[in-house]
Amino acid sequence: MNWRIDVAVQTPAHSALGDLLSYAGNDPLPAGTLLRVPLGAREVLGVVWQSTPETETETAMALKPVGAALDALAPLGEAWRDLVAFAARYYQRSLGEVALAALPPQLRDLSSVQLARRLKRKTAARAEVVADTAANAIALSAEQSDALARFETEAGPFLLFGSTGSGKTEVYLRAVAALLARNDAAQALVMVPEINLTPQLEARFKARFGDDAVVSLHSGMTNPQRLASWLAAHSGTARIVLGTRMAVFASMPGLQLIVVDEEHDPSYKQQEGARYSARDLAVWRGQRENAKVILGSATPSFESWHQSRPAEGDDPGGRYVRLAMPARIGAGELPAVRLVDMNLQPPKTVLSGALLAAIGERIARGEQSMVFLNRRGYAPVLACGDCGWKSECPHCSAFRVFHKIDRTLRCHHCGYAERVPRACPACGNPDIAPVGRGTERLEEHLGELFADVKRPDGSAVTIARIDADSTRKEGALESQLAAVHSGEVNVLVGTQMIAKGHDFRRITLVAAVNPDGALFSSDFRAPERLFGLLMQSAGRAGRDAAYLAAQGSRAEMWVQTSHPQHPLFAALRRHDYAAFAQSELAERRAAGMPPFAFQALIRADARTQDAAQAFLTAASTAADRLEGAERVTRYPAVPLAVQRVANVERAQMLVESGSRAALQRLLAGWQPVLHALRRTPEGKGVIRWLIDVDPQQI
């Protein structure tokens, strides 16, 4: 008997190839088996989804035969396949696209023999957890103890709402330790939003549980490293997996606990390919696999905050359990917030005199300061004062950023870069100047201002910068963070990379420069993100109460703003996230915005903006005929904020509904319509289209 083997292979959603491709096999293969199959002129990796006896029709069709199976590897489990299927269905992607993107790239290149050799080199024994007995001597606060007690006795999912410095990481460590001690086969998944936070957390977990029990999984690793970590997780030898958003798809047969640290962070939403939310999938996966889930943050996303609301009156409350830890460890106080009204400063003031004096006092006492500006580069644009020329990117509707360190103009959207011209390309004026400031220019400015100031030991002041540009080289971030922790750096300048997750013990002052742009953004989530970023930045100051007491100092957060009366800053001064969230959620409820409504974006990339918008308009018209279309609001197609990237024009159409089910039904029914439109005159010139469910940026 011949068998039809249905296989998931990596095909993009807009290719219209369908979810599963059928092949012929002499024997049935277990679901979850990895194997090679022909696709066009290539042979690609696929995942067996099911095997059924071949019908006469299929025999007549002469299905292509399957290739070699990677039978040295245990099949991917049913729970993993359910997770992939749900993600593909909910985020409107093809099954194979999600499944194959979740696997290490090197698996696609290894033969069964090579893979067996790799597995043989690895120890098959489960990693032994080395318990750090000294860790148990660390006294927990009453809030930490209460949170752990409720975690043990209640089902969750849990939202751990703890202020910066309240000891959330210790709660994670204790929860993982209790699980692993209780069950020899259990595994835990701990997720962080960004790669630069992984080494720090990895060091703490390895110190607590031993090197062999912990593996990392993120895109900053080499392909062999990723494969080794994935195999350790899949085989169950790794007890703890630390990773970024991709780790939510790690194959972990013994998974019983998922931790999502800094759950509010937008980095958990994938912005390319299958646009999934790793945080939301973590909650779904926990329910599917009966694993407990902890979402942790000092500034939770409004969606999670709303889901953790207590029952009140007719409102049954949310489905999350809120665990509150408002106090800092060790009697430490949250920093006092000081607002500087830039309307009262002289024109073109970058750093106010009072702020500079406060930083100078910290330097004199041997303390550290942090200056936060969420814009890298030297200046956002280079301009000519005579003719008005600006450093526009020839391929994007954006300006190229001036990077002084290597004298380049670089587009942060398409990557196009060239040397800074000696004179204006339009009129020949040699006097072209930078406009605005990035972290590179701010670092230079601070260096000039404190050039004559000395540290307590008489040495020169050290200014350091941490952003995506300064940390490109391998090991650069680790060495720069080590310099900060050792006290070598007096003033640290950086973007949001330094604003969250780091435990800087000697920083007593944090300053935010020019945060006003987000106050009046067209994106309704911008105030939420700004408040979270400022609260997280403030949390870097005064984390060591004993150090503050010894210095006779006080932690402070300075915010330079032209809108000091804005309600966001009033809530920030009180460190009152709850009041800010209540106010913003009331506005969103009145406006019918998430979490009280559900949204998706339909996006089209085309050769011209007219072609992109025509495709979306035709799609909207065609949707009128779909079942349930009357329950979903469709807005007109508009260009993206940066409408042209790499010579491709981009347009989007927002759709929303008060019912998640209604929105999902429409999106699923829309897929064949969008595929068909590509073959009509309205689809001419369209390069690709995509659906972004629960978009984080509009």
C-alpha cells in the first residue's frame, strides 16, 4: 500500500500554495517527523503533518515521492504542532511558513547521517540541576513571598506587577527552582524582549542552576549554536531555555513553566514574515500544555493590565491573576522625578544648567549618571542653509542619518549609506550642517561640557555611549556594560537599549532628553510606550539602597520637556502606573480601541503608491460579499508613515471589530479573495501583501 504524506513546507502566505503539500511514501511516517521533499527544482525541509492511505485518484496523480527522513531526531510533539497550527491560523500565515521558521536554519542543510553524528556527540543524559544553596539564604521580601505563595496555589496565568528593583527576577528564579526540584523531567522557558538582556539573565540562571541546565536561544547566536541549544531543548536535556521571541516555538517536551519578562515590550511582536506576538502565544501555549505562565513588568501592556483587573460589580474581572510587588528590595525608594520646563530655557538649549550641575555633583561624588535619548546617530539629518537641501534617502521617503564617527549618511530603513559630501550636492555650498541630535552628538556635547571636570581620584571624566551603532562588533556590548558596572564610566549615554532590564548599582541620576515627540503621535499606543520607557529608565537609578545611603545621595529622574503640564508627566512624578493606565484605558474604551476592540492591518507593497492603494480598495470592496463583513469596520487605504522603502511603495488599510471571532472569520475568508485579486488588473504592480493581526504600530 502507498501512503499520502501531507507535509508542511516553507511557503509564504501570499504564494497561494496552500498549507500542506502531499507526497507519496511507501510507509506511513509519524506526525512531526522532519524529512526532505522536492519542491520545484529544489529539495527542502518539511514537517510531516499526517499520513493517510493513498486513494486511486492520488495514485493516478502520481504524487512526488518523499525524500530522506531525519529519523535520528524524535518527531516534534503534538503540542508543538498545535501551537504552530494555532499561530498560523490566528496570524493568517501558511502552516509551513510558521513551522519551518521555528526550526534552526542548520537543520535544513544536515543529512540524517550528519544529524545522527551531531546527536551522538551530545550527551543523552538529562542535565543535572546544580542547586545554589547560598541562594536560599537570600531573604525574600513579604511581597516576594506572597507572590510565590499565590503562584504555587493558584492556576494563573499570572501578571507579576512589580516596580523596577522589586526583585521580579528572584521570583522567577525561585519559581523555576521549585518546579525543577519537584519534577525531574520538567522544563522551564524564560523569555526576554531583546538579545542584549540575555547574557545578563543567563549569567544569573547559570550561577543558580549550573551551566549544563541552561541554554540560550536567540537570533544573535551562530547557526551551530542555535542548533545545539534547540536539540538540547527538544531532547529534554536542557532544563531551562532562555531566549527572545523566537524561543516561544522551542520544542520542549517537558515544558511546565513559561516566564515572559518585560511582557509589555513591543519587541515580542515579530515585524517580518509571520507577525506573531510571542507574549500572546506564550499564554496560549501555557493553556494548551497545562504549564503555568508568569508575565512580568513594572509597566504592563494595557492589554495585560485589563486582563488582570479584579472583579467589580457586574464585571467578572480578567482571566489573569495580578501579583503586586510595589516596593523596592532593601528599603530602596523609587527616584524622585524632576521636570525641567524647556520653554524657560534659552533657545537651542540641549541640557539645562540645573541638569548639568546635578550631573557634575554626581561626578564629584564618584557616582554615575545616565542620559537617555531614543535616537541614534550624530544628527537625524544633514541640511544646507542656502538652498534647503536635506540628506534624503534616494530609495526611501526618509532622511539619511548623519553618523560622524565614520563620516557617513546612513538610511536606517534600507541601509543605503555613502560618504558625507564635501559640499551641498544641489548648490555647492560647503557649509552644510547637522540638524537635531542623536546619541553620538549628545556624547560629544557632554564630553566638551565636562572636559575640565575631574573625578574624585583626579582622572578625566569618562563618557560612554551604548546604542545599536556602538555595539555592532561582537563582544562590544559586554565590554561596555562591564565598564559601567566597574565604575569606569561616569556618564552613560544611550537609546532604549540601556533603559530596561539592566541592574546598574552606581547610577543615581537618570535624565531623559527630548521625549516629547511621542506625546502627540498619530499612533494611539505612543503615550503608553513613552510612559513605560520613562518608568523603565527611571528604574535604572538608585537600585542599591545601601550605596545611596553610604554616598549620602538620593536617586533622581530628570525629564526635559516643553509640556510639563501633560497628565503623563504628572503620573510619572507619582510613579503611578495604575492611575495612568486607568485614564488611558477609559479613553480607549470611549474610542473603541484595543483592548476593547480587535484590529488587523492589510498591507500592500507595490511599484507605485496608486497600485498599492488600488489593490487595498478593491480588496475592501470584495470583502462586502463575505460572511460577517457588516460586523467589521474597514477604513480607507492610506500610505504608511514611511511610505517608500528600498524603492517599494507601501500602503495599509486598518480593519477592526468589537468581536475577535468576527474579525478572524473575515480575515480567513479574505485570504482567497486577496490571492485572486493578484491576478486581476487591480493587482498589477503589487509585489506582495500581508495581514498583520493585532498590530503594534499603526
